[in-house]
Amino acid sequence: MRVTLDIPDSYAMYFKRRDIEKDMKLYTALILVKQGKVSLSKGAELAGITIYDFLKECRENEIPVIDYSKEKLAEEFDGIKREFV
């Protein structure tokens, strides 16, 4: 799919043309991952970068990549404790 976006010159002057496309893909992927609409691997694919670089971008943009509730995390730790005790 191709999308056309008009960016006012007052904003466009801060970017190089190729950087705008790259940044828009990255930020869209980050938002979709944050909203839980796509997986990390799909986010990386959309952004056109490796999963490792995408994880770094998530960290830098304060987007959690592990989504455990307190209850689920406690269950996991309990299971680990039972295996090693």
C-alpha cells in the first residue's frame, strides 16, 4: 500500500526526504506495538529494521516489550521457585 502525506514546508525543512519515510514507518510501527496491534517482529518488519534495532527503539521510546500483569508475573516466579526448591 502506498500512502501520500502532505507535510507543511515549515516542518519538512527539518527532515531529508528519505528520513521522513523512514521515521514515519518507525513511529507507526512503535505506535502499533504499543497499542498491541502488531507483534515486535511485525513492528520491526514494518519499520524496515532488525528485531534487535527495533527492541532498542522500543526501549528508547519507553515502550514495554514484555507485557505481564503483576499477577501473571507472580505466577511465573512461583513456577520457577517450585522447580528449584
